[in-house]
Amino acid sequence: MDTTIAKPGAPAEVVLIVDGHEVARTTVKRTVPAAFTASESFDVGIDLGSPVALDYFERRPFKFVGKIENVTVQLKP
């Protein structure tokens, strides 16, 4: 049994699964070392936080207009 506990700032494997099929996989070299502020969170369907670049500032909040039936987030050490 793996009892490794992931530490903030450590690498992590990220897998994106859509409709039961893996569509992307990558390794993040460094995860977030601390908690997010109140304006940054894990948004689904709309991003209420700050844009990735100031070029997109006026185009936010990037609302998704499709249908999201289910979101599952699994954190594994």
C-alpha cells in the first residue's frame, strides 16, 4: 500500500477524462505551494477568477454555454 502524502509544491500527474475516455495526460512539475485566495478557486462552467493573461481581461468570465452533467475530481497521493 502506498502511504505517500503529496506535499504542496510537489510534482503531480494530471489526467483529464471526458465521457469515460482519457483525453489528456501530463505531469505538472510543481503544484500550487499554498491555498488559493478567495478570488481564485476551482470553477466549473465559468471562470470567475483572474484571466491567465491581461490580454483576456475584458473577455472574462468565459462562461461555458454547453451542458455539464458531471464533474469528478480525484486527488491521489
